[in-house]
Amino acid sequence: MGNDEKAGEMNRRVVYHFARKEKQLFDGLELIHRPKPNASPGHAIVRLTMRPVPPLDTFGHFSFESVEELRVNGIVPGCEGCGVVDEIGEGVTKWKKGDRVVPIHLLSKHFFGKGEGAWQDFMEFEEDELLLIPDTVSDEWACQLSNVWSTYILLSEEFPVPPGEYILQTGASSALGRQMIQYAKHLGIKTINAVRMEEQKEELKALGADEVINISKEDLRAKVMEITGGKGVHCAFDIVGGEISQIVAACVKDECSYVVLGEYGGHYVTISLDELYRKVRVMFINTDDTEAVKKNLLQTTNIVWRLLEDKVIQPQVRKKFALTEYEAAITEAKKPSTGGKVIIEN
């Protein structure tokens, strides 16, 4: 099937295959074809149009109940995306064919279901698992909704920071980091942003970053204390973890929060007893709590769409690839982060 050919009754799927029976060992990726799914009662078939490629999709960390089933069918990557309603099942009243939608349970389907992710043409969803995309929001922005939602939840609900106070974030050149910079500026919150490449400094300052520290050349804690007059930051958001966690936690004010958002630098975080004595709160945001995700998302969807419509948050796109170019997309996504998300489109 050519790159531009419509899938028709076939569903192109990019899949991992297990190399052995252990759940975390894989034997590469390949593009396969399977019959297009039919909509069962209460469900809709969505034709995926755009899928961001976060580092999460390139690591191969999964938890599944039926390993043998997945050895046969493969695991489809992709925990974010958007698309168009292609078919509705019996009893569906909320949707019609052609509606632009964002599925809200891609993460749970991918990691805790049957390995169904967005790197395919068609997926089936329950009627209530879809959100309508406003006409004023592009697919390029809508497919990144999860990061926009996370940004809003972190700074406006979970860890509200008083205007004029500083936050610190690691991995600041990531898509989430860039959106945190934009939204913090809107709220009057000052940002200190840790990166590892000198060229990322001006890029992030152009987005509204107050301070950018190249931690490959500069002492992170010393710079943070210099910037804050020795007070430290009101909250630190760490998507890296590993060795840097102890330093990041040491930058937080007494009785304020160090928030773990990821583990790109290592599976463990280390906290000094000094921070525990100072009553620094160590928090982990568990985005795998799918019921909480669904509840909060439905409550805040209108606010989040408005942030995009008003261009308070403007998700960035680095480069786009066709579904058949998945290997090139992964290669690009693994490069040091500049310019926003890599996207796979149909």
C-alpha cells in the first residue's frame, strides 16, 4: 500500500513484537495490515489523523495481562493523538461521522489494555471516551491536548503558585516544559528552566522563560539560590529524576513541593535528609490513575480549549512524518529537544 493510499477496509498498524516471553523485551517495529475494526454498540470508530511522538513511545515499557496474545497481535505505540469519527455503533447519540475528536483514554488502552495505541489508522472508543475539538483549534494543537491539560492542572489546581514566585523545572525544552513556560508567564509566575544545550536558552527565553540554566555547564543549585536571593523556589517540577533529583529537591523552599513527573534520567529519585528536615513535600503525579484523569479532564476541558483558542498556550511542532515513516519519526524524537513535538500524521 502506498503512503498516500487510503486504508479502506484495512487498518495499518505499527507494532512492537516480543523477542522473548518477558514483558519488556522487544524485537523491533514493523508496519502490518489488519482488517478495519467495526463499531460495536455504544462505540465509535475513529480514524487517527495526528499523533505526537513523545519519548515515552520510544522506550518500550509496558504492563499487560496477556503476553501470549500480544506476541501474536503486537503492541501499537502511541499514547496521544486526535482524529475524525469514521463510523458510529448502535445507540451512539453524541457523535456523527466527520466529527473531529480527541480520545481521552489512549494512555490506558496502550499501557493497561490490549496494547492498542495511536500508531494505526483506526481505533474503537466508547462514546464517552471522546472530546469534540473546537473549530478554532487545529489538529496540530489538539493532538497535544494531554500536555496542555497537564500544564493547567499542575499550575492552577494541584500546585497553585502565587504570582511573582519562582518555579523550577527540569527538561524545560520538552513539549510540557515549553507549555509550562507559556502558562506560567500568563499567570505571573516566574520560571527557572534547566536544560543541557546552550542553544535552547534563547529559544526558551523567546517563549517567556525568565531564567534558563545550562546544567551541563552551570551549578544548578547555586544559580537557583542566586536568582531567588537564597530563598529557593516555591515548587520544582522534575521530569528527569535519577541523579539530578537530589539537587532539584535542594532548590525548594521549606515546606514547599518537589514534584516528580518523569524518569527520563533514571527510575529512582534521591532526597537528602536535609530536605526532609525542612519538610519539603515529595510528590509523585500518577497520571496512570485513569478514572481521576477522566474526571478532571471532563471538568476542565472547556478551560483548556479556551487556553488554546486564546493562544495563551501555543503547542509547537518540530517536524511531521507519515505513518509509514515511523522509524524516521522516532529517530527525530530522540534527538535533543528543539522546536517542539514530532508528529506522525496520515
